[in-house]
Amino acid sequence: MKRIRAIVRGDVQGVGFRAAAAQQARRLNVAGWVRNLRDGNVEVEAEGTVEAVDGMIQWLRRGPSLARVTGVDIDDSLPPAHQEGFSIRP
């Protein structure tokens, strides 16, 4: 199992990023959550198999079609939390 926290920078709010991230996470069978940050970035926590989480990271670097991702900061030092499901947080 692998668990990461990511900060996605760029034009990533108001473009359907959270909903698209949740849909992609469910496709990949990744648990966790996504939320907007006050500074205009998006924070994502993702947990699953190494392959699934790595796939999620690749997707975060692109985002949905209307987003313009300029960078993704990844913290991969988190221990597994055995989360279930993927949610959109306010």
C-alpha cells in the first residue's frame, strides 16, 4: 500500500478538478479525498496499491481538460491509513 498527499498548483479551481479527481480515483480504486485550498491550489490525499497511486499522480500532473496544472508537490512519507472510498471535501 502507498499513501500520498499532493498539492496541485495552477489554474485548478473552478474547472471541475475535484469532481474529475474523484472520478479518476474511483476508476483506479484509490481511496482518499480532494479539497480546494484557500490559496487557489488543490490538496489530494490518495491511498491504494503502488500502481494505482502512481496512476493517480500521473493524472494529477495533467488534471481535467479545463485545468492548467503548473506543478504537483508530493509527500509520499505518509503511513497507510486504510481509508475506504474517495470523497470531495469542502
